[in-house]
Amino acid sequence: MAATTTLVQLLQLSVEYLLQVQESLLTEQQDEAIIRKRTQERVKSLEEQLRQVSAERDLAQTQLRHFRALAHAATDTVRFFGKESTNSRNILQEEDWDCISSENCSDEDELAHQVDASSAQRGALEEREEAKAQHSSLI
């Protein structure tokens, strides 16, 4: 009878131990689920920040290309009227104006810059021709 009682107590202790192990595993799973959820939220937040920064960078590159094209057109106009300065030539020769970083330039950026530059040059040539025509008509 004592052996039976000892066996029953041993089985009860085994069951209690297994229940504690099961509870511990469930707690760990819940903790991991919470950590996973927080990590996913953080990743989403960082992805959103990355999208915003990328959009701002793209906008800055576009504005930079437009400014460069405008600066070229202004320089061409000034050159036409003979008022060019060495400083204006040096500023426009800096190649880092094309993109924020040349490694980050895509083919689309290069193409857009070339289109902007050629449009600005065409505009400057048209202005030059108009100015010549006006000058000729005055003479």
C-alpha cells in the first residue's frame, strides 16, 4: 500500500511538473508573439519613414535638376549679352549638381537631366534668336 501511495504521489508530481512546463511554454509563446508584433510594427514604421525620406530625396533631386536647367538658361542668356563671369562658369561646371550623389543617379535621372538641359538650351537659343531679331529690327 505504501508503494501505491508513493506511486500516486510521484504521478501527481509528474503531472504538476508537466503542467508547469506547459504553462511556461505558453508564456514564452505569448512573449514571442508580443515581441514579433512589436517588431512588425517597428518595421512598418521604418518602412514608412524610408518611403517619406525617399520621396523627399526624389523631390530634392527633381528640384535640383530644374534649378540646374534654369541656371544654365540664365547663364546662356547672360553669355549672350556678354556679361558672363568666371564664377558663373565654375559653379555650373560642378558635376555633383546632377544628382545628390552620382552613385544614386539612375538612368531615368540622367535622362530627365538631359531632357531638362536640352529644353533649357533650346529655350536659351530661342531667346537668343528673338533678341537678335528684335535687335535687327531696331537697326
